[in-house]
Amino acid sequence: MQNNSSFENQLNRRAFLSQSGVGIGAAALASLMGDGASAAEISAAGVSASQFGGLPGLPHHLPKAKRVIFLCMAGGPSHLETFDYKPKLAEMDGKPMPESFTTGQPIAQLQGQQLKCLGPLTKFKQYGENGQTISDYLPWHGKMADDLCIIKSMVTEQINHDPAHTFMNTGSAVSGRPSMGSWVNYGLGSESENLPGFVVMSSVGGRNPQPIASRQWSAGFLPSRFQGVEFNSSGDPVHYVRNPQGVSRAQQQHLIETVRGLDQHRNQTVHNPEIDTRIAAYEMAFKMQMSVPELMDVSDEPQHVLDMYGATPGDGSYASNCLLARRLAERGVRFIHLYHRGWDHHGGLEKYMDICCGLTDKPTWALLTDLKQRGMLEDTLIIWGGEFGRTPMFQGKGGAGRDHHIKGFSMWMAGGGIKGGITHGNTDELGYSSVENVVHVRDLHATMLHQLGIRHDRFRVKFQGLDLGLTGVEETHVIKDIIA
């Protein structure tokens, strides 16, 4: 039988190990502080993460962006009908795809089929001072060409929707890793006291809307209070946000305080960080009972703003979600992730591009323009794109379409210290492979973190004996050429 001293030593050791997984990572970050700005300079600038519930020692350098709005066109929009015009592909329309491009390359649904080139199904024009190439499907994008940095050389590693979303959102194809919004929320905290630091909304319209699992905004092995909170696009924005009938706000507050006291008493014994998370969740839920209805009540928005977005409050549309994204940004939410599901165009490409672009083009312009008019674009980083692109080869399911493609596709960034009116990178003459200034998904993540003041290679947490971060351990680069 163990003596009391031995038992207490083992108990203390277990308690230390159970609490130190995240704490060691935070201590390491604090010790590595000092990249480009002193702690005093960062404090003077009012951007110290610790004052917002983030990690001590962050940001590593003075940030150019305070928040991120990620506009995910879920399903994979075709770069060949949006930003990447290929005259050679138009010339080869209907002809066999040269085997030199496709031999040994990953293909999703076109395996074993005769591969034929499919030329662009729309026209392109040049917009803005630098002649940004944008398709006729996106006329409102043309109006903001001077604010966009269009990246034409994206590559990813997963060719099917769910793992590709997982990779885009977490930097890994392994389920259970923290999402990028959770990483940002964990590191920098939130400037909002009454709303979650990471909010997710989705809309539907187009062909074959793929489901989006809630694990795409999971906190993974980070404390669960940093996970994304999904707001419903119609009806009650958050389940059970209203008090039950017959329960007053004072009664609800008394209940929260009682539960918090019980949890705190229990945690004096077990020291479980998830109990702290539960306490924080109860308190945030109580605050949201006041803040969320106010957020969703857009009666204070002038009619010309509603018209600019094309928003009808409560209709669950992408347009209404874009307006809410601006309202969330104004209220200090750190990471806002909008999904529009409907871009999986294996067939009927012309029809469904019309639908998807009709639903998203103008509201995206409205969001960027609204932020710009309010002086918020300069410190708001907007990212637009899907989980992958589409093939230069024809796929016919209900009219001409394109298959999934990971070797080359387009995304764009704007605001938050990113150069506007430029194009970065390029694909080959048929739009198959990225060949110039290739940008991996991890490079995109590293650049996003950099604009938020975070060194991606220093942003790590110990988990199961490994140093894990959003950008993994592979060679990753900040895209310095696109930073203003």
C-alpha cells in the first residue's frame, strides 16, 4: 500500500500534466516574444492579446489586421470561369487533353474517361488601374478590382470536398485539429465582450450543396471555448437564445451565478480547464441573450445599405449574412466565416455559375465597400475562395461541367494590409498546374497569421508529444510580395 506522501506526489504530477498541455505552449510563446516590436510598443498600440483574453506575448509584431472575414465558396468555384482566362484552353476546346498534363496526376471523378479540353464558358474583361482579369460572371468584382489581390496559383492536397474543407480550415487532412478561426481566437482573444470571438454562418444556392460539418469550426485540442459558434441564417440565430416562458432575466442570472459557484467550487479540487470553459460558456450564453437579438435587428440600417447588399433580413441568404458579418466585425468579433454552399459544378456549369455568382457577387462587393466606407477595410482581412478549383477538362452531367481540381486554382485577399489591384502567381497555359509563385494553403494560413501579428512558426501548442500549429511542420512561407 502506498504511503500518503507517495500518493500525493503522483496526484500532483497528474494534475500538472493535465493542466500543462496548453500552458507550456503559452509560456513558450511568451518567451519567444519580440519579433519586430517591443512589448511596450505593442502595449502602447493597444493590441496586446492578453487584454482580449488571448495569449501573453502575442502579437509577435504590430498587426495590420484586427479581424478576418473568410468568404468560403463551398464546393469549389471554377478559376477558369472567374479569374484565370486561358486563350490556349479556348483554342483547344473539345480537343483531347494532352497526356503530358494529366499522366500520374490525381483526378476525382474523371478517372478512366477520355479527357477533353473545355474552353472558358464566358468572356473576360480587364478592370481597374492595373487591368485585373475578371469574368463576366462577376461584374461587381470588377468594381472593386483595385482592392483585390487575386492569387492565381493556389494548390491544396485533398481532392474531395470534406477532406479538402478540413485541410483548408485546419491545415491538416486529419480530423480533430483546431480550425483556423479557433487558432486565431485562442491566440488573440476577442474584442467583443458579449459575442463569441469566432462566428460561422452558411447559406445555400446553386448545384449540389455539400454538407458542412460542425467539426470544420472545431477547437480540436484547444480549449473548447475557442470553437466557432454557428449562427442560424433564419429563425432564432442561436438555439435557446431566448429565456423559457415564465423565466425572467433576473432569474436566469441567478441560475447562472449559482451554477458558476458550484463549478468553481468543484474546480478547486479537480483543476479541469474544461470546467473553466463551461463557466465561460454559461456566462457568454447569458450575455448573448441580450447581444444577439440586438445584432440581428437590422432596423437601424438605412434602406440604402440594405439595398446595397440586396439583403432581406431573416431570409437566410448570403447577402444577409454579409450584412451580419459587417455588424459582427463592428462589435469586435475576431473571426467571421461565411459558407455559401452550391459551387459543386460537375454539370450545368453555365446555369449554376449564373446562380451562384448572382447570389454572391454583389453582396461581396457590398461588404468590402461598406467596410471601406466605414474605415474598417484597412484592418479587416477578407479572404475569398473555395476548398479547391475545377479541371480544364470537360465533365458532362446535365450540361458542360468540370471536376474537382487541386493543382491550380484562384483565391483572393483584400484589406488588412494586403496590396490591392494586383495579381499574384499563375497557372500553365491550360490552367491545370500552378507554375509561377505557387501558393500552398499553408502559405495562405501563414500570411493570414502574419497580418494578424503572429509568427506562424512560433505559434505552436504541445499535443500528444508534438509541437502542432495551423501551418504544420512542412516548409511554409509568408507571401511577402502581396503585403503592402
